[in-house]
Amino acid sequence: MNLKRYLPALQWLSDYQRSTFANDLLAGVIMTVVLIPQSLAYAMLAGLPAHVGLYASIFPPILYAFFGTSRTLAVGPVAVTALMTAAALGGVVAPGSPEYMAAALLLAVMSGLMLLVMGLLRLGFVANFLSHPVVSGFVSASGILIVASQLGSLTGIATSGHNLLTLGGSLIAGWATLNLPTLVLGAGVLAFLMFTRTRLKPLLVAMGLAPALAGMLVRVAPVVAVAITTALALTWQLADAGVVLVGSVPTGLPGLTLPSLDPQHWKNMALSALLISVVSFISSVSVAQTFAAKRRQRIDPDQELIALGAANLGAGFSGGMPVTGGMSRTVVSYDSGAETPASGVFTAAGLALVTLTLTQALAFLPVATLAAIIMIAAATLVDVPALVRTWHYAKADFVAMLATIVLTLGHSLDAGLVAGVGLSLALYLYRTSRPHVALVGRVPGTEHFRNVLRHQVETRPTLGMLRVDESLYFANSRFLEEAVLELVSRYPEMTDLVLVCSGANLIDASALASLEGIHERLADASIKLHLSEVKGPVMDRLQRTEFLEKLSGRVYLSTFQAWCELG
Amino acid sequence: MNLKRYLPALQWLSDYQRSTFANDLLAGVIMTVVLIPQSLAYAMLAGLPAHVGLYASIFPPILYAFFGTSRTLAVGPVAVTALMTAAALGGVVAPGSPEYMAAALLLAVMSGLMLLVMGLLRLGFVANFLSHPVVSGFVSASGILIVASQLGSLTGIATSGHNLLTLGGSLIAGWATLNLPTLVLGAGVLAFLMFTRTRLKPLLVAMGLAPALAGMLVRVAPVVAVAITTALALTWQLADAGVVLVGSVPTGLPGLTLPSLDPQHWKNMALSALLISVVSFISSVSVAQTFAAKRRQRIDPDQELIALGAANLGAGFSGGMPVTGGMSRTVVSYDSGAETPASGVFTAAGLALVTLTLTQALAFLPVATLAAIIMIAAATLVDVPALVRTWHYAKADFVAMLATIVLTLGHSLDAGLVAGVGLSLALYLYRTSRPHVALVGRVPGTEHFRNVLRHQVETRPTLGMLRVDESLYFANSRFLEEAVLELVSRYPEMTDLVLVCSGANLIDASALASLEGIHERLADASIKLHLSEVKGPVMDRLQRTEFLEKLSGRVYLSTFQAWCELG
């Protein structure tokens, strides 16, 4: 039983059938073709040799297939984490150096270890710190940064930097080095891909093709672009015209690689590795859940952490880079009819075959082609309407989102995420630190008590009844003290105060200390403190303290009872 | 009107009377006497020349008197902030150097500016981040560290370090340099102070003295210790026996001083200054509120920030050190009958007189006497029962408290506070990230709906009704998705799901995104989503979105209505 929990693959392997095998194999073949350009492109986005993307698409998905709980999720290099990888490495080692590759392996291993530890300690809730507006803002900003980072490769200008200011600066500074053949080729691929995305599918359907088949053909467009531009580069000797090609790619499967052991690298990349882990986890789980729901399946987030951890460790020891479950690769897998993670294993085998056979041809692939593929994919990450919707829905969420975007674009990915998390926590605490508090009175002739400011109610000058519509915890405990003391200073005749606790799902130690403080201060002013409508679990806790023994007043089941007895 | 808000002194000054004046003056005289040893001692605790404590007790309380809203609070150097000052400066400049003094002034100015800005921006809620168990643990740990830090002065051994490990290490390493006359004198003062604290008051009362007067005499004990040991040092030439004395103290009022302008100091002390500001604010406001309640007065926390900011700026420009409102000095002020902040002004005048006349004598004061006074005061900060109480009341609060104590003692004050804040936030989010969720059914024959696990209720296989007892926000939005998807995977016949929102005071943008995700995934599985018992303000917000238009189901006023219509 326990083995099945930690090795979910045992579940689908135990009743694996011939028809499933056929479907998975076909999906694997389609996936292999579609993933070649994607894998190459995201390695390049991370500043790594293009073949690293292929390596990262071999062992990681196999490991995920054994440990993951999603039947559909496709794991490999993904745009946002590739960008985060480039930023993390850029701050530590020189791009293009052998240390850069070693640091990339280390980053995958660190992020794998963090994911694994979070999974074993069942710390999946850590992802809750990243609120939806922060993630949405971060992904949009990443999309913009990705597009900006590829403008260099698309134009032949050498760019550097990891935010809009430095990227834009280097682009302007290097303007004179623009290579026209590169730009023409890149723009051509861009136009071709845009056409296939927006026009080709309706056209094919209008020509009588089945929509599913038409959709699949559109997905193959990047492969066509890769094949055509590689052929052009080879026949026209475009390298002589200054067009940068991928260059020599080692033939063969990745060997066992060892990540950098420099402790300075561990230290400098710790925060980045953590953020990559959390972002990987969130994007992976949300993709996995989307597809699991379509088939009424379930995924286990804590086991997903373990599976992603294993996949990243695998990447780190087989010449790869940080990986995660990606939306675009998973859509391909789902649409091509994959039924179990076996399709991922077949895809891995297919890509392994590519590293054994196609590397000679890939050396002639123009880098600008990959840049265009990346830009088209990244543009879909930018979600401007989300910004507008959040503005209309809740200003606090909008502020957190905007801060994330501005800092991500203007400073760094890490700063954007950290500021977003900090700000959303601060704003949430701010909101709950001033809960709705109402002085209540009796609706005449009934047992109901309502806000004195909104309703015609009976009150007595000697009896104050205060209702707080929130759990009492550290963020609002001081507010509660102030609210009570303010009330008492306004009603000098008051002799009894009833705190109506109907809204308190929790009273933590800070709130208890505040209640004790309130009790003491009311005693100083000769006012008795009573409680009413205390919830069961809250009462259980209070009974373990001395507070109830010392209480000058009583605990009433209902506010009406307090009203009658204190009359 | 506005002027009175920013200068609360105008309120009490406008009806200041002769009888009030007499009471305030008497209190000022008593305070002056009692505060001499306290002020000297806390400057020494901060690693500063003893007279700095006097300087910091002159201008800061005068400024507080004009800007503060408490009528009783006494502002000056305080044990915990003095310890934090020593730790902050120790990490930046060499103790005893002229730069050390300049950095202390800078720290006061930085903390003053931060308090002022927080006050002007009405950011008092920032203090809510420090939960009660964290503050309590921090103060206890500070008490232990203060005692440990004074063991060196009490024994004549030169110690260094700002945590128990380094302090203890230097004490053991320097064991051979123990000075017996110093230890005898220090232990004598310690024994005398302990006796007066625990035995003298009952003895005096038994002898027929009024308890109030007896209490006041006990408070004067440190003054007596200072006077006697100074006389002993002078007559027996204790300096020759190796007893360290306070040494030459400049005569006269403090002049205008300028804090260090080294930008490196600003940067290195920023976090410490912020933590000192927040701790100052919290301790000051809690003391002020305690005494305001006794007289049914009110204090305004945001104005307190401004007043404390002004006091610290004053300290920074008049040769002082970071100051705050202290419990022990405020008790003295209250007990000696002070009625308005004018008593603080008189105390300041008294201490100014001391700097003009008594400095010759103070030069002979043994440092061990001050160490003993500090240790006795610090021992009262250690609150072990609070640890036990918190353990019994709430484990999560206990964990945050223990982490604060362990890190404060074992690493540093800053690390303790930061870890405490981080951990209490994480634990709170963890708690609310898994709210109570119940599948409900109809209590037969009624309109009530209860948890199917606890009550005998009617259910239908096609209709799921889920109640969530918490506001829906980013920390629990993913949990909600999982809870709903888990439910759906358990009931394959379900065609309608009603989300009972009676417990949701808030639905933020993350929760809205989760609801949209849930809606979409339920649609994939051909299940309609309905809402019931949505609160007014929450509904107002939802109506500004497209969610309600797209909703496959309906929004019902009551769960019973949903039950009837979906039957």
C-alpha cells in the first residue's frame, strides 16, 4: 500500500493493456517531434548549449513517470524556469564558461533537493505564500522579459542583463552590430509562426480537415521552421553571412555529470533555487490538476513535490537543467492521446534517439529560429486583461500584482517574487488587522442583536455589547484592545462589557494575551468583562487557561441570555 | 483641532492647574533620584559611556511630553533596546572607539526617522507582525542575554560577543583574570538589591510604614547602592585594587551632536534600526495603554510613533542613544503621583542638574554596581511560566516562541526576531490554509444543514453541498480546489455542487481564480457549480466580475432553497 503511495507508477503499470500501449506509443512519437525545437529553445533561453534541453527531456520525464501522480503531465525545460535559471546563473558565473554548465547542474540538484525535502516533510503549503495575482504578474513579466531577452538573438546584437533596463540598454548600445540576414531569417520565422497560430487552423478546417488533426498540424509548425531554416543555413552557407548557428552538438546520450561543488555557488544560488522550486511546483501542480479534473483523476501535491524533486535531481546528474511540468508540452501529450506516463517514457526514448542521430543536422540550425520560437511561446504568457480584472476586483491584490511586475521587469525575477510575497502578506494582515467591529443592541421584542449604527435597537448605558467579525489572532489583537478601550472611554457609565465571539473561529495566544490585558484594564476601570457565543473548539482551548477562572464576568451561551441577566 | 492632534500637549497645557503642578513637581524630584542609576546602567549595557544615559534622559522625554498622547509614559533608555543597540553597533564598529559613539547617535536618528515615517504614513499596524509569543520569547531571551552580558563587569573579566555562546566562551577563556574585589563588591550589591526587592517591603510594612511609602523606599535602593559603593571606592581607593570605575564624566549639558554619516553604517544598521523601532513602539504602546486604561484615558498609536520618533531624533542630536517608553520608569512616575507629562519635563530638568553638579562623584562609581543593578532589572524580564502557558494553550504559538528564544540566545537578537515573525506568519498561514470543510446534508424535516459525518442527515447522490468555515484567500485557495476535486472524484454520480459560503468574510483574487478553476474543472466533468449564503459585501465584489455571468449554476440565498430547487 505504502509502496504504491511513493511509487504511483505501480498503479497504472499493474493493469497496463495493449490498447493503452498503442495509444501511448503514438503520443510518444508525436511528442518527440514537437518537443525537439521546444527543448533546444528553452536551453538556449537559459543561456546553455541547445543540446542540454534534449538531455533534460530524457531522464527527468522517466523519473517523473515513476514518482508522479499525474497521468498526463509532461516534464522538461519550461520557459519561465529557464529564464529564472539564466538569471540565477548570470549572477554567479560568466555566461558561456564551463563553470556556467556546472552551476546549471548544481541549480537543478539544489532545486531537486529542496523539492524532495518539501515533499518528504509535506510542506506543499509553502506554495500558498505565492498568491494568484503575484504568480500571474510574475508570469506576465517573465513573458515580457523572455521576449526582450531574445531580441538580441533575433537581430544578431549581443545583449546582456536580466531586467528590461539592462537588456534595453545593451540592445541600444549594440545597435550598429545588427546583422540583416539574421533579422530577415528571424522575422520570417516569426511571421510564419504567427500565421500558423492565428490563421492556419481555421484555413485547414475550412479545407475540410478534422479540427483535431488541424490543431496537431499547427503544433508541428515550429518543427517545420527548424527543418527549413536548417536546410537554408546548410545550403546557402548562412554562417558566412554572420548568421549564428547552434554549432557542434555532441552525439550520444548524456553521461553521468557532477554538479559544481563550490560552496560559494550553493550560498549565492540558495534563494534562486528556492524560488525556482516553488514556481516549478505551483505551475506543475496547476497544470496537473487541470488535466486530472478532465478525467476525474486526483493528484497528490506532496507526492508531486517528491516526483519533481526526483526529476530535477535526475536532470542535475545527466547534463540537464532545472525542469518542471509545462502547460504547452502537457497539452500536446493530452491532445495526442497519451493515456499513461508511459508516453513520457516513449518520448524520452525518442529524444534519446535524436541525440544519437540528428546532432549533425542540428549544428546548422540558426539560433534566430529558436529565438523566434521562444518569443511566440513567451508572448502567450503575457496576460494584460488579468491586470485590469484584478484592479476592478480588489485594489490590495492589484497593488501586490503591480509591485511584482514592476520589480521583476525593473530589477530582477527574485526581487519581484519576494516583494510580491511580502506585500501580499502585509496587505492581508493589514486587512484582517482591522476587522469589522460593531457595537450591537437588541432589536426590540426579539432575541436578535444588531449594529447600533445601522438599526433601531435598544441599548443600555451601563451595558456595552461588542461583536467582532473575524478570528482573533496576532494581527488584530492590538486592534481589539484599542477598540475596547476606545469604546470604554466613550461610555463613562458602562459597568459591563459583553464580547460577542460569534465570528471568532480561532483565538490564538496573542489574542488571549490581549483579552487578559483588556480584562485587567477593564477591572482597573471597574467594568466586568463577559463573553457570549464562544464556539466549541475555541471554548475547549480557553478552558485550558486561567483566563476563565479569573474572568470578572461570565461566559453566556447567547447574547440574549447576557442581555437578560445583566439587565 | 488638527494642531491638538499633532501636539497633544496643548490639551493638558490648556487647563494646567496649580495643584497639578505641585504633584508633577514632587513626582519629578522622586523620578530624578530613581532614574540616575537606571540611566547610567542602560548606557553601560549599550556599551556606551555611562553619562550618555543621562543625556538620553533629558531631551527625549521633553520632546515626548509635547508630541505623546500618554499622560504617564516615561521615555528614556530601556534595557531591551539598550541590548539591541549594543548588538547593532557591535556588528559595525569597534566597541569603545569614537566611531562607536557616532554610530549610536546614527542608530537613534535612523530609528527616529523610521518611527516618524511610520507615524506619518499611519503604519502602526506593522507592529502586528510581532505576535505576543514572539515578543514574550524575545524579551525573556533578552533578559537572559543581559544577565550574561553583565557577568563580565561583575567579575572583572573582559567579555565579548552578543549571544550566549560567544559570551560564555569569552567568560571561560578569561577566567584567570577574575578580580576578587570586583566580585565581592558586585555580589554584595546584588545581594543587597535582592534583599530589598523580596524582603524589605514586607518588613517595612510590618514595622508600620504605609505600603506606598515602603514601595517607594524599595525603589530608591539602587540609589543607595550607588551612593555607598561610590563612597567606598573613593575612600578605599578601590581602583588600585583593580575595580573598574565609571571614570571621568564630562560636566555640563549635552551639546548639539552629529550622527555618523558613513553610508556603510546606514546600510549595515538598517535592519537593526527597524527592529529597534518596532520593539520600541510595541513596548512603549503596551506600557502606555496599561496606564491610560487605569485612568480611562486614550492613546493614539500612530501619534505615539511620531512622538517616539521625535524623542529618538532628539536623542541622536543631543549625545544620547535610542530611547523608548519603559515599564519600570513609568511605574515610578505613576506611583509618585505624576499627573501630566510636565513631570517628565521636571525630571529632565533634574537630570540636567545632575550633569552640571554630580559628575565629579559619579566618576568613582564602580561599574560592578551598575552591572548588579542591570542584572536585577533584567532578571524580571525572564518569564518561564509564559513558555509553559503557551505550550498548553497552542502548540503553533509555542513553536514560534521557542524558535525566537533559541535563535536570540544562540545567534543574535535580529535573527531571533526575524525568525519569530517569519515562523508565526508561516504557521498562521498553515492553519488557515487548511480550513474546516464539511460536506453537509439536511436535518430531516427542517431547513437546517449539518455535517454528514456528525449528524443523521438526508443527502442525495447527485447533489453535493460543501461548507467552508473560513474566508477564502490566497493561503487556502489551492486547498479549496483540492477539497472540491477530491469530493467530486469520490461521488461519480454528482451532477450539482453547492458551495455554502456562510463562513467567508472575504473572497480575494486568488480565491476567485480558484473558484473559476473549480468551475471550469467541474464543467469538464459535467457538474454544475452553485453558491449559497454569500455575504453582502462579498456578493458586491463578485458582481463586478464575469464569474457570475459564466456560472453554470445559480446563487441561492439559502442552502435550503438550493436543496429544494435542485431536488
